[in-house]
Amino acid sequence: MILDNNDKAILRELQEDASISNLNLSKKIGLSPSACLARTKTLVETGVIKKFTTIVDEKKHGIEVTALALINLSPLKRETIHSFLEDIHKYPQVNCRAI
């Protein structure tokens, strides 16, 4: 499916706030509500939009998890360890300490 500028605008806005009403979405991107809804439905039906979701703030929701994980790296070389540590540090919720 080839996306035009209106489709891309719909996707940008929905990624920012998936709970936006169709009316507000249509106003933001400059389409009529019916045209906006039709395009959004097409994006869903063709699989461009996989799902609408909610991201919960764990601390405000009272969910705090502490987990210990043992990870074996293969091959166990300096480059593998360095690559793993670079990747894992991309997640601020993960506190990684080597034993």
C-alpha cells in the first residue's frame, strides 16, 4: 500500500495519541471527518495499523518489578559482551550489573 501525506499525517497523530477522536484527528490533518474515518479504517483493514494500545506508567499504577536474570552470551568474547551491554543500556528501566 502506498501512503500519501494524509495517511502519514493520520499515522503520526495516532502514534502520538491513539485515543484522539476522529473529529479532532480530522481537524488536525485537514480532512473531513468522514474522509478521515475512511482512511483510518483502510489503514487498519490493510494491516498498516496493527493495533491501538495504551502505555501505562508503571510507577503511577503501582507496578514496580525487580527481577534477576542470568544471561549466557555466546561466543563469550569481549565484543559480544560490549555489544550486549550497549543494547541493554538502551532501556532505562533496566539496571544491568555484571557479576
